[in-house]
Amino acid sequence: MLPIVAQPTKPVSYVFTHFETSPEATGIHSKPYAVILSILLSSYSLLGYDTAAQLTEETKKADRTGPIAILSSIGIVTMFGWAYYLALTFCIRDFNYLFDVNNETAGALVPAQILYDAFHGRFNNPAGAIVFLCIIWVSFFFCGLSVNTSAARVVYALSRDGGIPREVPANVVWLCAAIGIMLGLPILKLNVVYNAIVSLSIIGWVGSYDIPIFARLVMAEEHFKPGPFYLGKASKPICLVAFVWICYTCSTFLLPTTYPLQWTTFNYTSIALAVALTLIMSWWFLDARKWFKRPVKDLEQQDRDI
């Protein structure tokens, strides 16, 4: 609908062949560096594919429905994410004005500015843009609910496995919601802190999948027992591609996206990651390894309950 409203739209040649580094807004003049950073936007779109799998433990044949849920989620978010980005790109009216600090969104919200320009340019009224933004905000709300549900499920599993004292906390949902609110507060004033939190969360989230993938790559075949969902001979090549891809995408979140480097433009994700890893590893070697053993299997949990 948005390309129909935004008239005229950018030609197809612009959308699929035009290359823009935005040096006036980002200070980046290197095209190879811009290509490296371009992966960030698609990475944001493809997040959350494991949420469905984390909720499959209570379903029948979870060892098969889990992988299917992940693949289905990737297909769905790829289709809708690509359509969303294409719609925004087609509707760009003045590229340089999107980052102008004197525009209607102070140069901070490019998607909102694209919506504003589309409706204001067509109808001389931004009311339609506000409606579209409300739809996006509602989707963000449900996305937050999904993430909160997934986080609560992870905390439940960790509690069941003995990772959190006093068994399963009854208020785990409220705990996850409170942590999410606190981590989101910096966006109100400190964008650089919020960006570091988001990047660190993505690195921890996506990077955690590199560990079992790497283990599968180095594991001897005689020690590997395939499950119901098995890719056969394509398993290791796919694991290698996935491992390299995750390493690459996680590395891009450590790079600065604006030059010249200042206190307000520096990417503090690397510092936050180093601090987080130091605290986690210190906790593990000093205390956690003494009492945390391994995840509890369903049969062991049933025996414990009996």
C-alpha cells in the first residue's frame, strides 16, 4: 500500500542497482566498509527465528517440530522483512533529507520520515503516516510479548536444570518484563548505550548457536547420533557455512557505523562484550562449575518428582 501512496516512487533500477554510502550522514566513504555494514539491517530482520523452537518442548515430537519451526520462521521473516525494506526503499523521496537534523523526525527515525514524506507529499497531510506508525508500534508490542514469552521459557528451563536457586521462580515473567523495560530505557536519551545493548544482545543470542554448530563440525562421525531431522551428507557443509556466517554477522555488530569516532558515535559493544564475558567466565570458574552439572532430561525430572 505504501508505494501506491508515495507517488512518484523510485525506479526499479534505483532500488536494485543504486549504491549509497551516505558520507554526509555517516562519514563513511569506503564502499567495501559500507557493504560490510549493510548486513546489519537484514540481521535485525532475521532475528527471533528460534523463539518458536524454544516453545516446542511441550509439543509432540519436539525433536522434529523444533527444526521445522525454525525453518518456517526464517522463511516467513525473510519474506515479510524483504517486502518491508523494499516498500521503504521505493518510497524514498529525498535521500539526504532523511538524515537532516532539521527534518520532522530530527534525522533520527528514517522509516518514520519516509512515511511522513510519502503521505505529506501525496495528501499534504501526515495523518496516514501516523496510522502506519501505530500499526508498526503494535507489531513491536507483540514482538516484545513474543520475546518476553521466549525469555520466560528459557529462564524456566534454566531453573529446572538447577541454574537458578529455589527451583522455578513463580514471577519469572514479571522478572523478564522488568529487565526488558530497564534495558529499553536508554533509548529515551542515550542512543549510544541503547545501540550497545541491542548489539550485545544480538551477539549473545545469535553467537550462542555457533557453539553447538562448531561442536558438530569437529565431532567425529562415529560419536554423532542423528535425530529425526537430519540433513545427511549436507549436514557438515551447511554447518560450516552457518558457522562462518554467524562469526561474520556478529563481528559486524562490533564495528562503528558513524565517523569520525567520538564519545557519542563510538561503538561500545566490544567493551560491553568483554565485560560480560569476563563476568560470566569468572562466575563459572569461581562458583557455577561446582554445582551446575548439565541440563536435566525429561526422564530424570520424572524420577525426581516421584
